[in-house]
Amino acid sequence: MAVIASNRDSVIVVTVQTGQTPEGAPILRQRSFSNVRASATDQDVYDIAVALFELQDLSLIGVRRDNRIDLIEG
């Protein structure tokens, strides 16, 4: 039987630099924001992440979108 996939929602995962080690290497952390609508465009997701981190003193290193999909047997 075939599997039916339906988009549920997405999660924005951002990587930020929170500081440096004594040796000068960057300290990176990830932050997640859930319940992003599956219908949101990739550009909108990116723009929101950039806007959020422009308000903070943290350097934005990367933005990732994780899509959640429900799979059912159909």
C-alpha cells in the first residue's frame, strides 16, 4: 500500500556564535523555533530568523528549516 505524506509544520533552527574559547575558537549554539507554518516560504523563514537575531548581540551563523511531515498508509 502507498504512503501518503502531508506537511504538518516546520522548525527554524538557527546557529549563533555566543562567544569565543580562550584559544579564539568560536562557541556555537543552536536555537529552535517551532510551529512555523508549512505554507511559509523559505524566504520568509530566513527573513524572520535574520530579523530576530538583528535584535540581539549574537552573530547569526546559519539558518536551517526542518520540515515535519506526517506519513500515513493510504
